[in-house]
Amino acid sequence: MLRRERVTPAAAAGATGSWRGLGLWNLYFAGKLLLYWTGALNFHAFYNLLLASVLLAPLPPLWLHRLRHIVAIPFGVALLYYDSWLPPFSRLLAQPEVLNFSPAYLLELMGRFINWDMVGGGFILLVAYLFLNQWLRLTVFSMGALVLVALSGIVTLPALPWDRPQVPQAAQAQAQPAPGADAGRIPAGSAAAPAGKPTNEQLNLALQAFYDEEKPRRTEFPASNTAAPFDVLLINICSLSWDDLKQSGLESHPLFTNMDLIFDDFNTATAYSGPAVLRLMRASCGQPAHSALYQPAPEQCYLMENLWRLGFETKTALNHNGEFQGFLDEITAGGRFPKPYIPTEMRPSMTGFDGSPIWDDLDTLGRWWKAREASGAERTALLYNTISLHDGNREATADGGGRSSPFHNRAQRLLDELDTFIGQLEKTGRPVVLVFVPEHGAALKGDRMQIAGMREIPTPDITHVPVGVRVIGAKGRGEAREPRRIQGPTSYMAVSELLARMIAQDVYAQEKIDWGALTADLPQTKPVSENEGTVLMPYGNVPYVRLGNRNWIEYPR
């Protein structure tokens, strides 16, 4: 007869005492799960389960258990950053210019990261933990929630190399451009996506197919220019999107209502100034990948050089010094532009987010125009770049300091001054085609993945900008009327094509401008947008984003 051994309380404690639970780490995982549930955080269940398992594994010595919790803190912080919507840390290291931000701007940015509702929610969660921990073993609930999230299929576990799904042949065929398709025009959207969420490979194929479709596209400029002379003014504005206009109540400003043409669905394809100007400069070809912007392109791709070959004297002007992030070097690289006019002789009207001077737009344009008239050039093409609306700019004061200037006030002033400048051009009687084309938006309201002012991910709220064209001094322009709206997804190539048609059709010699012929079937471009290391692309009318080398995810809306 077997004798049942009696288990003493001390033996039981020795057998189970090393399973001490997660302790305060329960707050960490509970908080992340709540943020994920509200859409404010991404969540990689596998790595969170791995961290929880390391923290939970039995370690008999109490001091070693406590040391483990301390050592795990930097790993927990790193995982929280990885789970966030913030850009890969390598992107921050690649931008040392951030250190040049003014103290006032850095303080303003820090304030935007603080969400007081979340701070209050965190306090409630802490009190709830301290209260419930008196009676419940909360580690059981935390581990259960982590396992359920991992198994629910809401979050995809990391795929192993041998687990990668094969892309069906039908999907591969769908991603390829149709044989014999018109290279000058792309349909408004992509082909119908297959049922269900696309795989990472399918999205990569779709992106590559987009670049393959764009690569052969070209604007055909006339071989020679026999048209009546006119100037081209490209007004390139930093930080102004349709969403910014809506937030500021400036959608119906007279500058827009007096335009001849408005592009309703123009996509800048980027959220940063340097790449935006490079894309505008290469507007005569299809949209390249971000990395290709810093590689040589065929001569036919450069808009200003196409105009130069047709007799336009090409010029640039800035209302800033162009030093931040080497902007000046980018636009003058390879001798494609002469040194721009910068009004250093004037007193600055604002100071930039980095403390640099910013000059008044109307005064800068007015001084350049006087020099242009004195030059006697028959045709001139100007690229004017202004950063008056950039986040963090401050109004200059008489004592040499600065004070805060809300975006609405600066936008109202800029639009008023540009409208005044157009009026001044009208009075001169000189023929000028003015193209109003912003670089990108200001991200005034932010979203779940980005705070206000952050533009690391080029979302439609940032890249969907108001582009307008005014044909100044043309007798065939007709009476004032509502702007003609150009529908469908467009980008820089549509501007290049429009200018080529204006030259070919000799708009300033027409008794009545044929607006239909000028705007019919302008090149359309799928709204794919890209910064360095970040791509946002619609697929089946759903936006997907790829951050660095991570897998594609659906952009939270």
C-alpha cells in the first residue's frame, strides 16, 4: 500500500515561489493593449509575448528576478518605439539638422507629443492596477490577453522564410502593365484588388509595377518655339495642402477663385521640401522612386531645361537662405540652375524654425520682377520657392526677436500678397503664365500615426495640394468666371504637359483660348507618395504604408 506524502507549506512555496508574476510590467502591457485597441499604437504580438515570457520565466533568487526587471526596461522602451507609428530610429539619426531647431520650436514640438487625455487615462489605469492587485493575479489576465491578440489573426506573426506565401499567377499578372497601354496616361486607380487583404509580396509587386509604368512616360515639347513670347512663373510654396486650407477656413480665398485652372486631385508624391522641388524640376517624365531623385535622369525629364531649350531664360528666387538640409545645393546641383536671387539686402519679416531669416514674399517677388523687366529678356522661366508657411516660423519683432505667428495668419498674408502680385502683373500687361504649386502640406491636424506638424509619412492630407494656373495678359482668356476644374489624380507631369501645350498651341496669339484642348486627357498619376524610407500607396482603394524595411500595414483611418 502506497503511502501518500504530505506536502508542507514550505515545500509548496519552494516549488512555486519563483513564478512571481509580471508586477508593474502588467501596466506596460495593459497600456499598450488599450492603445492598440483605440488605434493609437501598432502591436507586434510575437515580440511582446517574447518580452513577457522573459520577464515571467522562473528565476529563484529574488535579487536576480528584480535585476531582470531593471535590465528589461530599455528593451521595453525600444519595443514601445517599435510598436509606435513613429519612423524607424535610423531616420532620426539620418537627420542631424534637427539639432539646429530653435529652442522655442523644440519646446513647441515636445508639447505636441503630450496627450493629456492619455496622461489622465494612464493615471486611471495605475489606480485600477493598484486596487485590483490586492485580490487578483493580474499576470494571468495580461498573458491571456497577449495570447488572444496573437491568436486572433488581428496581428500577423512574423513570417519565417519558408512560410512566405506564394503570389498567385493571377495576382502577378494583375500587377503588370497591360501590353500596348498608353504610356502617356494612367487610369485613375489600380486594377481591382483580389478579395481579402493583400500580402506583403503583392504590395511590393504593385509598387514596382507602378514604377515600371511611370518610367517610359515623357512630355513632348515642341522642337522649336515660334509662339508669342510669355514668361512662366512657378510659385513653389512650402506647407500648404487642401486640408490646411480647410482647417484655416481659406478654401475660398480670392487667389483660388480667380485662377483659370484648378487641379482638384494633385499629389506632390512627397512630404518634404527637397524631394518636392526635385520632383518639380523633373516634371517632364513619369514619377520616379525617391532614391532615383538623386541619380541623373534623361535630359528630357528636366522641365526648366526643356523651357531653356525653347528660349526661356531660367531663374530661381528664394525668400530664405536655402541652407537647411542643403536645399540650395540640391536645386543648383550639376549647374542646372544659376545661383538664386535671395533678398539679403532686405530686413527679414520672419525667423525660421531654425532661427534663419525669412523675407517678405511680395517684396521679394517685386524686387525680382523689377530686375526681370530691366533685363530685356524675351522669355523668362522663374522658380520661386517660399517657406513662409513652414511649421515653427516666428514673426520678426523690432528688437530683433520674434513672436509666435499662427498658421492662419501667415497663410492669409501669403495668399493676400500673391493675389496682390498677380494684380500688379496684370497692370504691366506683360504675358505671364503663373503656376501655383505647393511642395506639400503643413499637417496642421495630425492623425493617429503622426502628431500635428509631423510629415514623416506622406499621407493624402499632406500631399493633396491646391495647384492653380493663371494665364495673365492673354486676350483670349475670356471674361472672369469660375476656375475650370481638372479632375482625376494628377502630379507634376500634368503641369509639364500643360506648359508644353501652351507653347505648341500659342495661347497668347489665340482670339479665344481653347481650354478644352489645353486640358483634355492630361497625364494622370496614381497617388503613390514616398519619403526616404517611407511609402504610402493605395491598393484597392485602401491606403497601405511601409515604414523602412517593415512589412506593409493598412494605414489607420
